[in-house]
Amino acid sequence: LLRAPEKLPWPTDPIDRLAAETSLPRWLTALWQHELGDEETRALATALSARAPLNIRANTLKTTREDLLTALKNENVEATPTPLSPWSVTIESRTNARALGTFKRGLFEMQDEGSQLIALFCDVRPGQSVVDACAGAGGKTLALAAQMQNRGKLLACDRDGRRLEDLKLRARRAGVHNIERLAVPEGREGDKRLEPHLAKHDVVLVDAPCSGLGAIRRSPDARWRLDAAEVATFPPRQSEILARYATLVAPGGRLVYATCSINRAENQNIAEAFIATHPEFSWTNPATLLGESLATKLGAGARDVQLLPNRHGTDGFYFCALTRAP
């Protein structure tokens, strides 16, 4: 006769027990338990195990959110406005968004609502000079261009020039024509390319390369592929990139630091260390950029914002703004 398998004993160590409850690796459980506590970690793990919503951003150079919702309805797409970003819509029905006529006409871009909030937080204006320091394929760049109403200068930088080629195609579809693309390699060659831009820009966004811990729901196996050692490699790079692009901020201008991570070492610690070594910069209260109502809704502190999937329904973004003295 076959014996029934013996039940394994439930872990007695608190971290091991929480890891078992949340289906998180032990190192990540320990990190979030330390920073967020048991209950928040449980709620976060549950949210990260759920299917991520398909958020899109209405391209206000060509439409409004209300008109986009009508256009989607005419394509038999069920969609609803989201509660945080004024441009965001969730597509509820299963559909290939890239095949829609509204997409091909440049009426929207796929973009998480949290990512849209970073662009909103930059508070850029028409006619300003703006830098997206780690532009990649340009999701936030296009959102900034729409805010600027195609007026002013928007410099999109990335160390990978091939990704900037993707931005060129996306900008054409979106009707954006105020973007200048600049490939910036690491080292002296990159510094040389940035020299003409030193201390000349009103707003510089540094959406730094990060561990992506805030977007695990979009790549469920990432929690098992990542480890503590790999995550620890990001803060030194983030500090270096932030300091490098801070030199482009004009007196009185604003430096915005952001990541898609839930990890103090990549977020608050980076900003705090930067402030400690760059006394010409000071914290900007998020409410001055987002407005009191939205800042309260996001649970913003006096210095920064941490979005959490379980609280906000967005990916787990962090952002803060640092103003350079006039």
C-alpha cells in the first residue's frame, strides 16, 4: 500500500513563514518585511500575483481621454478611465491594442498609469527645455512632449542608440516633433556629448535603470530570477547616472529621480545621498507639482512618492523632485 505523503512542518522562522505564505523568495520577503511590515508585504505579494491591467495614455496632441473612450467604443473595445492619471484608460476587453485603428492613428500609447504619473509629476510646460535622461524607447518622452504641446526642446538620451530609433518611429505616429535624440555612452565620450547641455535645462528626468521589483506582476518569474546580489548592483549605477545628469539642470531648474522599484536602497537612499553631497539641490514637496488632492490620494510624503500595486493599482514606482538653487 502507498503511504500518504507526510506533511512538511510549517516554518517556525518568521521570515521563512512569511515567504511561504506570500510565495516570495526569502531575500525579497526579508527586504519588504523590514521596509513595509508583514501585512503590507502580504498585500503587495497578492497584488503582484494578479494580472496587470492594460493601461493606455491618451495622446493629448491628437485627442482627449473622453474622445478616446468614444473612439474605442466605436471599435467595440470596452474601456474605462482610471482614477489617478488624467490621461489614463484601462482596456477591459481582451484585444490586440496595437491592431486598433486608434493606436495606428497615434491616439494612444501603452503605458502603465504609474509611469504616466511620473510624467505628470515632472510638471513640464510648453516652451521649456527638458531632458529625459534614460529615455529608452520613449514612453515617458512622448508623455512629456504631449504636456509641452510640441513647444520647446525635449532631449531624449540613452546609452543604447538603437532604442532611440524605436522612439523615432513612435514619435512620428504620435505627431511629436520637438524631440532631439542623443546617444550617450558611458565614460568620457558620453561626458563630451553632454557638455553643450550643462546647466541649460529647466527639467531633467532620470528614470534610472533599476531592479524592476515594482513590476514583477508583468514578469511573474522575475521574483525567482533576481537575487539580492544582482539587486545590489543597481544603486551604484543609479547614483552615478543621477549625478551625471544633475549637471544639465539650470539654476532654478528641477531634477526628477524615478525608478520602478520598491526598495529603499534604490530609491530614498539614492536621493538622500545625492542631496547630502549636492547642497545646491533641495527637496520639492510633491504636492506643489501634483496638487494637494492627487498628492493626498497617492499618500505622498513631504519629499517623495512610493506607488504600490496593492494600494494604487499601478506598478511600484518611486519618484521625487529636487530643485537647484537659482
